Amino acid sequence: MRDVRVVIPDVVLRGLTFRQDGSMGCGVLNTALKAFEERDVFRWHLSLMIETDEADTSDAAARLDAEVAGGFGELLTELMLSDVDKPNALFLGRLSWRGTCELLYRVHDPEVANAALVMLTDSKDIAWTFDYRMDDDPCWDLASWHLRAM
């Protein structure tokens, strides 16, 4: 196994609005990852979906985005990043659209991330219901839309 020295960029958030399938969405993306060079170290793409009964309006998307960012999103990011000097995941973005909020991360060790997510799903203290998917994505193809939107 090779030793790699990775410089983790500071998170730089950029807000965005978008229209997809006739509905407005909003969110934030971490623009620091556009120029991130050690992508092979964070080769796993984690998408976590939170669904609500919110109406399909741009105001509802903005409210959902703010709610998730202020609570569950912070908790999840704290779990994923746990060690600031050697984080297991990098925050890619958060997108709210059509009553869903998607949290996106680039992950180093999928087993560590999965263990944290299983712990969350087993917790009775979490008010949010969510599903997640983690895919091996060494070329960051699953993040290409997000990187282009920056």
C-alpha cells in the first residue's frame, strides 16, 4: 500500500438554484472539491436521501434545505468527518428538490462510513427517515453534475 499525503481543502460553499423536470430546487455545493487532486483517496460516492411530505414548491425546497442543514446534515457531517485532520469523508453538497434532500459526500473508507450510517438508522433519537447508497466511483463520474454546476 502506498503512502499518500492529502491536503484537505477548507469547505467553500456556493449556493445554487436549479430547475429539473419542471420543479425548482436549491442547495449548496463545496466548490473546493472542483480542484481537489487526490480524488482516488476519496473514491466512494455517498448519496443520502431524506424524503418529506413537503409540497413541490421552491419555498418548500428552501425550507427543507435549511432544516436538514441545521440539524441532521450537521450531525451526519460531524460523524463522517469525525477526525478533522484525517476525515473519512468530504462534504460534496446538499440539494433539495421535490420534497427530498440529498446529502452528498466523497468517502475514503466505506466500511467506516457504513458503520456510522447503521448507527444512525438504529438510533431512536433521529427524527429523519433516510436511505443511502454508496458506490465505488474512482473517476468521480457520479459527482460530475455537481462539479459542472460549480
